Amino acid sequence: MIANLMTLSRLVLVVPISFFVYKDYVVTSFVLLIVALITDFLDGFIARKLNQETTLGKSLDPIVDKVLHLTLLLIFIEKGYISSIAPLIIVIRDVIVTGLRGVSFYYKGDISSKYHGKLKAILQDISLFVILIFKKSLISDVMIWSVAALTFYSGIRYSLSILKVINQRRKNVRNDIN
């Protein structure tokens, strides 16, 4: 319960963070973004420590992460800090993986975050700070394209893992019928 409230608080923080990023209040944006990322770490940690992991929390956490990241990326595109191509790769990967996770859930497969997914999330978080501070710059371009490359790679890995689970479950269902 506490963890889910923390996740929801992060969703609420998207609005003021977006406002302050758009208005170029870098320090305020930076502080609020740190608070949001701390809640991202703590919600999962608390859920595990207090044995309060829920299906809602497991579903809501990655959605809230995507809302925060994609909202800021759209603002960065609007302000001309980054190209739209790298974020497009990120969005396409996220839509595909989210859809496949939904199908996997239907087949009762558990596809938890893997190492490459966690690394992608950390690099994505860092890239938000870099773009926020350095705006349109070479380091911002390098960061967003590094995130896009890792996102693409992790999307392939997740997709293959999820498809493997789905195929295995379908085989099991067919074997049970026969």
C-alpha cells in the first residue's frame, strides 16, 4: 500500500516537473526530478521489504516511469534540445514491450525487469539530468542516442524473453489438451 502511494506520488510529480522543465527552472526541476527518482527506487524497495508487492504496483510502476520519461523527452524535443528520432525509438520499444507483457500476463508468465532493462532505466534517468543541464549539446545528443541504442537492445531481449514464455505456455496448454 505504501509503495503504491509512492508510485502515485511520482505520477503527480510529473505535472510540476514538466512545468518547471518547460519554464527552464533548472534547479527546481533538478530537485523535483531527484525526488521522483528516489520514490521510484523506494517504492520497489519498500514493497519487497514489507512484503507488499502487488500486481497493481508491478503494473503501475513502469507506466509511471514511462509517463515521466516520455513527458520530459517531449518537452526536450519541443524546446529543440534533442531530435525526435531517438525518443521515437524509445516509444516504439516501450509500446511493443508493454503490449507483449500484457500478452505474457494473460499466459501467466512473469517477465520481471532484467539487468539490461534496469541499466536502460538508469541511463535514461541520467540522460534526463544531462539534457536538463546541458540542453542542446553534444553530450545531450550522445546521451539520448546511447539511451536509444540500449533501449533498442533491451527491447529485443525483452521481446525474445516474453515470446519464449508465451510459446512455452501455449505448448503446455496444447499438451494439457492432448
